[in-house]
Amino acid sequence: MLTNNIKKDLLKLARKSIISVLKDEKLDLSPYKKYSEKRAVFVTLNKNNDLRGCIGYIQAHYPSYLAVRNAARQAAFEDPRFEPVTLDEVDELEIEISVLTPLKEVFVNKPEDYLKKIIIGKHGLLIKKGCYQGLLLPQVPVDYGWNQETFLENLCLKAGMMRNDWKEPGVKIYNFEAVIFQE
């Protein structure tokens, strides 16, 4: 259960994690070690309502506090789509954390059945085909006004696949839900 206090603490930790790197300071993790439950998390950074970085963990391999610290730093400094965050802009960043439920494979008889099994605003999706893999969080199709088919097409593009590869044999699609909170 993620209480409001836990959410506030994790958001503070994410911001402090970024600032500690920018100022080359040691980050005191002791107040956050109580959040030791392993969770899959993503940290999204927005600036002026535009994406500025987003990185996370699909699987719950790390205690929450370490997953948030690492994902925040990676979103700020290692997202290949963006230049690293600077100290001048850190105050303009809006931090959002998504805590993911475990992945569940979506089974269908024919690809068109995926359209009936995806609930926009509830499900995030992961697609896998061979060495290709892509993930979109549940809030993404809502933010862009996508329907199920457009969601699947953009998921394929995110994975480096062709737009309609979700219809191809051998593709695996997983859904998950997320608790999403922001500053």
C-alpha cells in the first residue's frame, strides 16, 4: 500500500537524487531505507509539460528506495533521447513516479482480439518480438488521445519494430497497471 506519506517521500528522494549528482554531493539514503519492498518503478521528468526523461525498471529487482534513486538519475542523465539535465533547469522539472504491477501476458486467438483486452488509462503495455522490446506506461495513450490500435502501433514503434508488427506471429504482449503520482 502506497500511502500519501510514502509517495511524498519517494518524490523527495527522486528530486534529491538528481540534485545530489548535479551538486556532486553524497545522498543520505538512511531516511528512505524503510521503503525496502522490491518494486518495479519508472521515473518520468517533465519540463513545461513536455517529456524531459523517463527511465525505470520493468521488474521488481530493487528495493523501492534504490529503484527510485537509480531511475531518477537515469531519467535525468542517461535517457538517450535527451541531453542531461542541468542545475539551471532542475527547479523547472516536474517529477512523476509510476509503480508497476507485475507483467501479465495477454493471450489472444487472433491479433485483433488485443483491441478488446486493452483498457486505455488502466493498462500499460510491453511488447516483445525476438530481440525487440518496448514499453509504454498507462498514462501515455491518455496523454496523446490514442485508441487501442494507435497505442499498439506506437508501442511497436517504441520497440523499433514496424507499426503493425503487433499482428505478427511470435509477438508477445504483456499488460500491467501502475500507481502514478507526481509532485
